[in-house]
Amino acid sequence: MTLISDTAPRIALIHALEESVLPARAAFAAHWPEAKAFDLLDTSLATDLAARGRLDEAMTERFLTLGRYAAATEATSGPARAILFTCSAFGPAIDEVKRALPIPVLRPNESAFAEALALGGRIGLMVTFAPSLPSLTQEIREMAGGPVEVTGVMVEGALAALKGGDGATHDRLAAKAAAKLSGIDTLILGQFSLARARPAIEAATGLRVVTTPEAAIRGLKRAIGA
């Protein structure tokens, strides 16, 4: 049977943290409601990475399997036009998916990093999942292609609070950590789950804040010419 494509692009969202699903969905609802976004979730990716301490060949192969599955799905809107990974600790594995597939594949932070670098000045990078910070710091420096000042901050206890259903404590801890930063022009919230804390952080600091879900949607639109 031949499927009839409509004009709305089909976008695959691949998550390693369940806390990333709602922020991604909220961003699409607000900024790209026409897109036919769908979710794939494997929460064992994050726990396995934390236990192993590094990305290995087996985990990279799992990412390739997820990417190929997402690209092969098809509905009335046609096949998937692009894939967005939403967990920030798996950059090298996502790059392997980029090389393997013919459709655009985005890392969760690359659009936010590009926007922050274009704005110029000193950059702060906030995470709540510790394994993300080293790889993301390296990623933004590589994207810069030259010297760039990046101040990283890991918000202890925030992700555990969010996993426990205490979003208010998550946001308060993020805002408190941001308020301690100095000499920052732009703060990147380096995880999808952190996007919810943007209002609290802006109120506490007055900083220019870039969130990954909103930047990623802008990047996806550019990638597929939407």
C-alpha cells in the first residue's frame, strides 16, 4: 500500500531520559505544532552510561539501531524527515548516526551552541546530569573553531528532585546555581529537562538564556527547509 504524504513533516525524537519528553513536546506545541513529532524512549541508555562511565561500541550500536528504526517509520505524513536526539551525554554515538543516515540528525545541543556562539561573549553551560558536562564543553569548543570561554556548572540534586516529581525544587536549585555565576553573557541550559527552569533562572539572574528544545526546533526547520 502506498502512503499519501501530507505537508506536515514527520520528526523523530529519541530520548534517553523520560524527563526530556515533556519539554520537547511543549516546545513543539509552542513553536512547531504542524510537525508530526513522535517519541522513542530508552531510559536504560542513561543508566548504562552512568554505570559504564564511557560510551562504548555496544552503546553506539544501540544508537544506530534506534536511528535506523526511526528513519524507517512511515505514516500518512511520509517517512521521517529528520531525527532529534534529546539527551546530551551521547554526542559521539549520535555523530555515528549522522554518518549512517541520509536524513538530518541533530544532537540535542548543537543548535543552542551555534546560537550562543553567534551571540558572542562569555558562555555558561548548565547541566543536571554530570556525564554530560565534559562532552558538551568539548563539543562547544570544537564548534567554536577557536578560543571560547565556557563556564560549566553541574546542579547537584536538581535531576533527582525532578525525577521525584518536585519540579519546584529542581527550578529553585537551577536558579540558585545560576545566580552564583559571574562574568557570563549567555547561559545555555544544556539539557531538555532544564528548559522548564528558564523563567526562574531569568528572574534570578537577568542573564540571556538559551534553551535546547527551542533552539533545536529552529535547527530542524533549517535542516529540512521548513
